[in-house]
Amino acid sequence: MADAVADAAAKLQLGDAPADNGAKLQLDEETGEWVSKGELKKRLAKRAKKALKDKNKDVKHTTAAVKVSQDGTPSKKPKEKTEEGPIDPDAMFKQGFLNDVYNERPEKAVFTRFPPEPNGFLHIGHAKAIAVNFGFARYHGGKCYLRYDDTNPEAEEEIYFTAIEEAVRWLGFEPYKITHSSDNFDKLYELAEKLITLDKAYVCHCGDEEIKLQRGGEKGTSPRFRCKHAEQSAEENLQKFRDMRDGKYKPREAFLRMKQDITDGNPQMWDLAAYRVLDKPHHRTGSKWKIYPAYDFTHCLCDSFEGITHSLCTTEFFLSRTSYEWLNKQLVEFQPMQREYGRLSISGSVLSKRKLKELVDKKFVRGWDDPRLYTLIAVRRRGVPPGAILEFVNELGVTTTNSIIQISRFEQTIRRYLERTVPRLMLVLDPIPVVIEDADEFDGTEITAPFSPKNTAMGDHKIKFTKTVYIDRSDFREVDSKDYFRLAPGKTVGLLQAPFPIKATSFTKDEATGNVTEIRAVFDRETKKPKTFIQWVAAGEGSGSRKCEVRIHNALFKSDNPAAAEGGYLNDINPESEVVYPNAVIESGFDEVRARAPWPEAAGEDKLGKGGPESVRFQGMRVAYFCVDSDSTEDKIVLNRIVSLKEDREKS
């Protein structure tokens, strides 16, 4: 069912560029809308005008705020404008939908639950469910259960149980209790028998086609009618149900149905299944049971058993609220309240377990945790901090509308979060050695570099300046031009933190490949302010610099809606979704950054040493944000790009 919902969500194409006019439209990144080039130009001009007006207003207010004393001297300095920080982390609980839900049932002791099926890895949409359920309980001083809905032994594996709990804790939440639906198998069976004795359930032997006819036929246009087996006596149904329990029926030969209201307009009242025969050992109860309860029977009753006050789920279960309340009123005293919010999806991705499995099995990706996927283990390996995910959910807010969000919007939140929380280092992806011929006096000297120019609390570190340094191949041109401001023969460029700018004097090339292999340069001691500064990494054994492999991950699919691609989503695979730089180099400050991880200390990575390799995060200046990949060893550093820098498109 979850796969079908994910596929249906993908088909909505919310926010996608129209297929016919996609080439003529441009994305308004602020609103997520596709608009004409002219319209976008108007919007940007209007925003720029407003920004200038606001800036002038701030200047005016600042000037007015400077009071002058009788002797003509300012009595105090104007306040400096501070950077905009994160929004209130509890905003989504203080207002809007979730605030209304609480006011509808303002309990002193709030209990919620996060009830995943342990039959696959959680994805980005589940992060919202975790944040909503655990966050709602925490905000109201309550408790949240982690309950595994383990009623289908055919699909459940231990690896999923472990991954789910790790994801919850990584996001910074502590379950009140970890429970399983299977904890209640005996109790659920007793209540099933009770439902039969109340003449509210019966054993059915119908096949799929017969059930379809009972529910109105293929198109739902014929009259609905109740199954003939509903006329059986309670005694006969009870005996048949016990025969199901004792293994006297094979799968699909019999199943227990709730006797609801076939005339109701809600399909969730059309005599849903309560129990089915399944001759499969359960991971916790072994071979004790030959029958297993269905979701629609199990979920609401387990909510009641655990005293769940607010059962929060996504809108795909809106119609199920009727059957949820109907069954609980038949069998239990405590009545939880179910309410539904909109699910979260990311455009340009697939979340269906079937499709993800195909991508993994056919080696399009490295595994379920490939950084190009949107499973939570993949997002984590990519280096996205848990705090950034929570901030993203909070920024979007919670409503009853399903959201299909542009990848760019998700990445923008990550980028803003990393900008204020991680240190900066110099990294060169495709190195070329530059020999600075007159740098002997500075060879081996130490330079003090801050980890962040904006956050002094991050501290600083020492790096060695060497006569030979590495710069990136993209920062050198063999032939200069007026609109180019980096290194070229006879041209000057600044090296970040270095004593002087450098001017290229000559270069050598590999005759076979045509690639530049070395650049010769001298200090330009006359130029005080070069137009551009570039990053560099010291060369030589004593420099402390490290060689590393860098993986640049781009979108896995070429379009925003791979499910709609001609020939299927596999035909939409982006051949440039992973670009590897095997010979990159990183400066010596990396060792200190790794020793001080996690960056930042937040959510489930809240203290020194807590977090995997992906918690070693930093900004590679002028390149991107990076983290350490789990493929790293003592002898080899592997880095993943988390997100690009805002400046990437504007880099001259």
C-alpha cells in the first residue's frame, strides 16, 4: 500500500515544469513555481527593490538610534545588524494544524506513537512523521512510543528494526518505550473472538473477484451487497475462526472480516479484513500463530492499549478514521483521537520500496544508503545533519496538504544550516602544482587560519605555507581573457591566507594528454588587493596535507518526475549523478576537524564523538560542503559532497 501511495504522489507532479513548455519556463526558487522568463525577471526586480527599501529603512532607524550628548559626541554605538538565525524549533506545535489538534483534546498527559512497518528502510517522508509524533509529545510534556507494526512476517527483517530505531535516535528523539504490535497477539485474538460473539465479524471464503463485486464492481458503479457468509451464526464463525488459528485452512481459503456497513459511502466500512491465514514463522513469536491480524484491526486497538491520546498519521489514513473509531467503540474503553496531516515527498526522487530495490539490485546505486537516494540512511551517509532535517520540517510547517517539495528547497535549508554550524577548510579537487620560485623565505612557515570567519567560537588552526602549493585545475587558464579573474600567464591572483598574491610566469604540459602538469609563479608584492582569491593546499611530506577521494553527488534522475519518464524511471537516470575525483587534496586542518566531530553538536549528534563518519562535516572553501564517507579507512579518506555552495553558479 505504501508503494502505491508513493507512486500516486509522484504522479501528481506538483511543482514540475509543464512538459510542453518546460524549456520556456524558469523556476522561481523562492516560491517553487515555474514561470516565464519575463515574469521571473519582474519578480526578482520587485524583490530587489523591496530589499533596497528595507535596507534604507534599517539605515534610517540606525541613524536615529544614535543619540548625541550635549558635548556633541555619540552616547552609544548603533547596534550591529545580526544574522538571521533559525526559526523557533517549536513553531509547528505552537500554531496551525498541530496546535488545533492539541486544543481539540488538551490532555495533561499526552501520549503519541510512531508506528512504522519494519519491512524496509525509512525515507525522508518518515522524518516528518518522526518529528511530528515525537516532537508533539515532547512539546506538550508527554511521551512517544516507538511501536513496530510487525504483523506481516513475510516482509520483516531484523535489519529494518535496527535501522528504524537508529534513525529515531539520530534525529534526536528518545522513545518512551519500544513496543511491537506482536506484543498484543494474544489480546488481539481474544478481542477478535469477542467481535464475533457480538455478531460484528464473520469468516469469509470469497475470492478477490467476489469481494470486488460486493464492493461495487471494477468501476464501483454496480450496487454493493454484503457477503453471504455474513449470515453465518456467531457459533459457526467462532468455530471457523478457531479452525483458522489451528491451521485447518490454507492461506486465502478463509479470512475474518469485520461486519461494518456495506452501504456506507466510505470504503473503509465495507467489511474490512481483520485476520488472515499465513503459515509463516514470526521473528518474535516463532511458529505459534497460523493467523495474523490486519493493519485495520491491529493499529487502533494497540493505540488504545497504550493509552495514545493523539494518534497522528498522514492523510492517506483519513478515510480509515471512521473504521478506527468504529472498531475501538465495539471493543475497548479508552478511545484515542486520530488526526491526519499531509505527507512529505521530494521531487526528482523515488521512495517506493520496489523501485529502490530495483535500483540497488541492478547496481544503479551503491546500496540502500547511496547518498543519491532519499532513504534516511542515505541522507545520513550523504552528510545531511539531523538538525537540518528537523529545521526543514519545521520551516514547511504541518498542514493537511500533501507536499512534494523541490530538491533545491531542501538543499537550501541544509546549506543555510551548514553555513552557520560547520568549519571551513581548503580543499582542491583536481590539483595542479604551482612552484612559487621566490617563496624560499616563507617555505615551511605557519599561517593561522580561522575555522570560521563568522563564528570565532570555532577557533583557528595552523597550516604550513610551502614553496610548492596545489591549486585546482579549474582555477588556471592557458590563455587569459578580460572577463577571467583567476590565474593565467602574466595574471595575478590571491591565495587565501598567503603572504602575497602570485603571478603565473610559465607552465608545462603533458604532450600525450595536453593537460597542464605544472605552473611556475612568483609573488606579486606590488598588488595589494587582487580581484580574486583562490584556495590552495600545501605540498610536500611535512605539510600535513592529505590525499583523498571526493564524490560529487548530483541528482540521480534527470527530471523532477522520474515516474512519468518515457520508458520508465530507469530511463531517467542521470549519467552524471556521481562524479569522482580520485586525487583530491585537503589541508592539514582536516585532522583537527575530524577529532572535534560531530559538526554541529545537535539532535542525535549532541556531544563529542557521538556520530558516525558522516558527522565530520566542513565547508571546502569555494567548492561545496562535505562530510566523511563510511568507505573511508585509516589509509584513505573518502569525502561526499553534501550540497553545493550558493556561490557555485556565480563563480567567475
